[in-house]
Amino acid sequence: MRQQTHKRGRFKNKTVAIVAALALGGGGAAIITANASASGDNNNSAQGGAVSAKSAGGTISCPDVSQKLSGDVPKGSQSQVAKGLGELDNQVATAYQQMNKGQVSGDEALTKLNDQRQQTLSQMGQAMGQGGGENSQLQGMSECKMQQVAQQAGQQGGQQQGGEQQQGQQQGGDQQQGGEQQQGGEQQGGDQGGAAEGGEGANDVPGNAGGQAGNGPAQDDFVDITKVQPNAEQAPQANGNGSAGTFTSECGVGEAGLRNSDNVIVAPGVSNGAHHMHDYVGSDKNDAFANNQTFEQGGTSCANQDDKSTYYWPVVRLQDGKDEADANQLGGGQEGNVGTILTPKESKIEFKGNAQSKVEAMPKFLRIITGDAKAFTNGDANANASWSCSGFEDRQLTDKYPLCPEGSDLLRTFDFQGCWDGQNIDSANHRDHVANAAEDGSCPQGFKAIPQLVNTISYENPGDTPFAVDGFPEQLHKPITDHDDFINVMSEELMKKAVDCINSGQQCKN
């Protein structure tokens, strides 16, 4: 069995000390009452935009086939398997949109979806050529269900009393294993997707301000960072055999013209494979159809032109009711990703050492994903991104968006896996070939330490305007779904420089 590759990062618990109300006075009230539509007076219907408010009762949850794959997918079938995985995601997105626009009931959506998945999985099994056309890894993974999502209690038309947010008593934490949230012990049935828009419901909670209209985020997804108890753990100190240096690659913050909703690691050759927009730094050639040769021959935003690596992550949007350029596009407004996209102030790309050993060069074209874009329905096993505010870095959140005080920037931190199996640049589920170090910094047996990428992204304080990370429609823009992707395309000389710098204890900027 492979070593567990999940690490909680530098925070002690999945859920932190969450206050019962976001008592931010005017700021909290602004979050509750901003209910503008992201598409103005277009009603979001002509282009298949934001979905019905009544969908907040439930969301579609399907087995994540990509994470269940183990071992090697035969080389000759990799392209077809990738397209199959992309089609599975597309089927879920379509079912979610049809259900929440009232075109089908929840039961009808699931029945059709499960039939489609069964057919696609059968084709994938045949392509993989095992078990007479039915690959054992894919059996039993066609059935999707409706995962219930808690409605916000005590809300009337989005109004607050004295700026205080009203919500039911929370028991056992705000989020449970398996990604389901409970609040006040109340849950609404998930089969409400076909209900008409209007009335009280999801639009009354924060985060639906920008016209997310039922696919999140919700009031309970936000927390005042000043009310959170410090929870960040200190990184282990390097011993005599360890490596304490750092190597920073300066690659800018990305350009709007490079954004797309592809994912070349998870869904190569599949347009809109991510169903949400990514920001890109490093390589300027990253799309669904890029390959290793494409990256080598392309340009880079990095100061050192020998770093043609690609670093990409989902964009963050203000829920401000304004149209972006992708308002009527797949990956954008058609899939509930709406509002003004925030451009980062900084993306700090830093490679760190290992407390127990020297690091070895990572192989060229090594692919690493940290976090899980489907953690809300998958559960938190691979949720590894964290949110915080500048000046409050000792408080890290995985399943809440922080509301930062004036003068404090919004922060996202991605701790990538720092251990490699020494053989593979990728794996079937894109996780088994890398692992996180243990609490003392040691790598699992059979793995070796490599420079560990830590990407910290900062944004101007959004103030009273709620925000959300882009995501798959059914993931409801939950903060726990944040993630980051990396493909190493450094030259051998530059990688050697990074390794030497880290192992000698220097702090180098590239």
C-alpha cells in the first residue's frame, strides 16, 4: 500500500475555533445584504449562467474516479482515459446546471447522470484492457448521490439585527469528515434543485452576493480571522543532516490573457477540463493541449528564463455583481464562476529544504498537485491549502474564508509535497508518486526529499465584499476545495543551483 500523501500543513486541526457569529458590524451586514446578480438584468438564463437559489439544499456527489485510479494506466489508453475523466466531470456539471435551472428534478438528474457515467466508465475500462473490458478499479463508481447541504438558519430576506449574523448552534465543528457541513442540527433535503428561483433561500447568505445564486459560498464559509485562535504549527528544525536553505523563483502574478479553464495534468487534451478558471505564472503555453515539448519551447514569466515551469491555481473572485470577460463562457459564468477576478499582489514561489536530509534534484517535468478541487464531496483527505491574513499567519484555515481587518492582505498558502518516489514524474491519480514529509520532516520509506515548493499568494483586502475561489459547480465554492498545480520545467543547471542553495543553507533569489 502506498504511503498516505496527505499532510495537514502547518495547522493543527481541520476546523479551528470558529466564532458563532461574524460580528463585524457594517462589514458583516454588507456581506449579507449584497444580493446583486452577476449578469445584471440578463437573468442568467440565456447563456446558462448562475444557477437556481433553491439548489442550496443539496449538491451532486459522485465517486472521484481520477483519485481512485492506482498503478499505471497503459500508455496506449492514457489519452482515452483522460478524455473519459473529462467527460465524467462534464456530465456532473451539466446535470447540476439542468437540475438547478428547473429543467429536471433531482431524481431525474441523478438517473440520467448515473446512466451516462456507467457508459463512460465501461468505455474507459475497455480502453484500459482489463477484466474483459471492465476494469476492476472502475467498478461501483457510477452511482452519484445528492449530498445534503445545511441551509442557513434564522435568515429573513438577508436582513440582520445590529449587524450580527444569525445562525444555529453548531455542534461537533463546522465541517465533518466527508466534506458535509451541519449547522444547528438542521439540513434540507437535497432534491430541491428543480424549484423555481425567488423567495427566501441561498441568496440570503453571504457570498451569493455576486449572483452565485445557489452554488455558493454561504455565510458559514466565512470567519473573522481576529476571532480565530492561533493554530499554526512550527516547521521542524533542520538537524545536522537536514537542509535549511531556500530558493525563490520570481515569476510575477499572471496575466488575464493567459487564463483558461483547462487542466493539463488531470485532463490533458480536454478543453474546459477544470470547469473553472486558472491563473498561470511561469510558462506562457499552458493549456489542455500542452506537452513537455510545448513547455520547453515556450516562453516564461519567470525572471530567470531557465525556469519554464508552470504554476497555476484557481482564480479568486469578488462576489460584487459585476461581469468578467468570461461571464458567458464555460469555466466562467455558465458554470457559476462569476464576479470580478482578483489579480494577486504577489505570488511568492519558494522552494524549501527538508529537516532530516539533504534534498535531491526533482526530475524535469515532474507533476505535483496539492489540495483537492473536489474536497467538499470527496472529504478532506487531500485538502491541503490554507487561508489566512497578513499579520495573522499563525492562524491557518482550510475550510473557512478569512475576513481580514483593515490593513491586512488576504493570503492563500499551498504547501506542496516534498518527497518523491524516485522513479515517476506522474501517477494514475497524480498523487501516488509524491508524498508529504512526516511531522519531524522525514520522508516515507522509499521516498526521497526534493525541494519543497511553497506558494504563497496575497491579494488586496476585499473589505466588505465577499469573495470565493473558482471551482467545479457542484463544489459550491467551498474554501476547502482550494488547490494548486505545478510542473517542473527548470533546466538541469537551474535545478542544481536550487539544490545546492537549499543544501548549503543559503537564501537565494532567482
